[in-house]
Amino acid sequence: MSDAPVPGRPMKYPYTFSAKVAQFPLKFHIQKQWIWRYWAFALVLSTPVFYKIHKMANSPENVSKWAEIRRKEAAEHH
């Protein structure tokens, strides 16, 4: 740990990016803005849907069907 003294008060205007990040009231924004709650709720609800779509799209039958279509398409071009 460093023994550097902690400043007594924040800068009136934070000039550097790190000072701006350090003084940003993130907790306030997360508590007061509706978008954060709805984003988390939507993420939880949509994850199983996207997982099911991913499983269907990457099933062995679908992969082989896709490969066959691409093989026929490549044969037509050559």
C-alpha cells in the first residue's frame, strides 16, 4: 500500500479523464435511471431465447444442410 496522503477535497473541475471517472456519480445514475433496471431485466429474459436460437442454428442437421447448399453453390460457379 502507498502512504500517499489522500486529498481533502475533489477538484472543482476535473481536467484529466481519470479524475472525471473518479468523480462520476455512477451509483446515483444506476439507482435513479430506469434504463439500467430494464436493461438488466431484458438481458435476463432474452438470454434463454438467444441460446435456443443459437442451438437451433448450429444443430448438426442444419450445419450439414448449410454445407451442402454451399457445396452446390460453389460447384455452380466453377
